[in-house]
Amino acid sequence: MNPEEVIQNLETRIKELEDSNLRTYADFENTKKRLEREKTQSLEYAYEKIAKDLLPVIDALEMALKSVDDSEITDEIKVKFKEGLSFTLENFLKTLERYGITQIPAEGEFNPQLHECILQAPSEQHQEGEIVQTLQKGYQYKERVLRAALVSVCKH
């Protein structure tokens, strides 16, 4: 092999190694960006499990508030008890909202991504496919549904 061929072979090999190095670096950068995105998303949805666990507490407070009227205590105590429960529930919901946990609106058009239809009922006041009644409130954490709203939908 003459010296020009050796130089040509070495230059070709250097070019191949430079290309390989660039591809490896690009792969590394892409992996780094993907891992950063996954980390950010994991941190963003870190409260999801605890949020799901707190939903029964909201349900219990709402049921307690409704049951006050059915109890056989004096009207004055009923009013005070309802005020206390309402205040507690309101503060609890505001606190959850600060962390991105919100109630799913359950009126108007039925949305299968947010609502679960468990009953169909005729209604003169609603159009077909509209929500007639909310049987259990639904909640979402940022963009993820924690629990779909259980609803009845109008069927003519």
C-alpha cells in the first residue's frame, strides 16, 4: 500500500468515527431529554394516588351534610352543624384545587371520557344525550380523570 492510500484509508476511518461519534452524542442527548420529560411528568402527577384516596373523604362529608336534614336534632343545631360541615368541605375542596384536583362538571352534554352513564331516563327538560342527574361527583387531577362522574343521561 502506498502512502496516499494509507492516508486515504485513515481519512475515511476518521470520517466514519466522527459520524459514529455524532450519532452517539445525538442518541445521548435524545435519551437525556426523554428522561428529563419523564421525570417532570412523574413529579407533576406525584399526588395522583393520594388524591384518589381522598375522594371518599369528600363523599363522606357531602353525605353527612345531606343527612343533617334527616336527623332529629333541633333546627338551631342543624343550622350550626350544616355551617360547620359546609365550611370544612369548602376548605377541603379549595385545598385540593390548589394542588390541581378539581371536580368534573356534570351538566350539559355527556362526555364518555369524563362521565360514566349508569342510568338512562326520559326528561322533558333535557335533550337526548344530556346529563339529567349526577349520582356521584367525578374528579380529575390536572388532565387525568381520578374518578369519572356517575350520571344519568336523557333518553327519549
